[in-house]
Amino acid sequence: MKKDYLEEKKKRLAQKIKVLVSRPAFQKEIHDLRLKWKIPPKGIINEEDNQNWNTQLSIDTDEYYTKNWPKERAEIIKLRQEGKFREADELKKQINADAPLNAFSEDIWSVIRKYKLSPRWHNGIRRYLLFNDPKNMQIPAGITVAMNWDNGIRRLSLEIDEDTTLNDLKHVWSWARKMQRGKQSDKYQPIPNFERDKRAYELELEGRTEKEIGDTIQEEFGDSLDYNELKIVIKRYKKRLNIN
């Protein structure tokens, strides 16, 4: 069943890729970007050329910052001294955006936005742009389970697309729950009679006798608890809240 599902997902994804790369407008976008970024019209064909191209992109980026940053840094400092903090931040963002490495990434994002693709396609579009192989785009199939950290606390989330199906959610759910159960804290479960137990504990703190506590619980909650039951209730409440 799971194998059939995965095969079906791969077929759906392969067809979606085929439809995209068959669009003349998309091919025009790719052609123009390859021309802009000095990528061979038919893509890079071997690992040596791939390494050389990426190395050159890094070199161009370093040279860009070496040439532009000192002058722009002085302008940013001047704007901040004049209290123009928004303008300073915008200038800094623009400097980073124009750096070749970031500009190349943004060109890929523009393709993703134009064709309303998932952010998960970013690496796949990059690979197609470089290697011209739709079978080697390495786009994740199905739903992505993302794990992030928020102030030292692990947080899991499911990233879905516009074409995510209920069947997709069913197949990923059990695995996502297993990841969630791996956390240190247990799943919260509702506590039966929490308000009643809390009230019994508070009455004990007030120095009430067992009879007074029992009578109050009977009056307010309709529960008749004997001496031993009250002791168990209060002890359990304290344990739940780590009260010594």
C-alpha cells in the first residue's frame, strides 16, 4: 500500500515537471537566465565544469563585496548618524540583494513565483538551470515534515502545497507523530476532576479538617470522598504539579 502510494506520488511529480519544462515560456525564462549567468545553453555536462562555475560565482560575489562594501558602509553609517534608519536598512538590503550569489538565488525565486511553484522547488529549478535534466531535479515528493527550533524548543510542522491531497496527509501523519513523540515532553492529556482536586488541596493549605474538606467537596462538586480518598486526591494533585 505504502509502496503503491509512493510510486503514484513520483508519477504525479514527474508529470508536473514534464508539463513545466514543456512550456515554451518556461524554456524562454531558462534560456535567458543561462545567458545572464554564463551557463551553457544546454546546461553543464560534467562535474569539473560544475565546480568551476560555482567557484566563479563565489569569486564574483567576494569581488562584489570587496569593491562595493567600503563605500556603501560609509553611506549606511552616515544615514544612521542622520537618524535615517529605514533608509540605512534599505540600502544594506539592496547591497546584499545585488551580490551575485544572492541575485542568482532571487532569479530562481522569480521563476518559482511566476509559475506558482512550492518553495521546495528552489533547489530543483536551480539544478535544472545548471544541468538541463528534468529527471535529476531532486524535488521532494509528498509532504515535507519540517523541524525547527524556537528558543531551544523543537517545533514540527507539515509543509503542504496547493495540490496536497488528504491521502498525502494520511501517509505522512503516523511518521510525523513518531517524530513528535521523540520530544522530551509527553503529549498533554486532559486531567479528570482537576478543579475538584485543586479545591481539596487549597482547603488543606487553609488548615481545614478532613471533615470540612469532605463537606465542601460534597457541596461544590457533588462527590462524596472519605478520608483515604481525600489523601489520594491531594497527593495526586501535588504530584502532577511537582509540589513537594
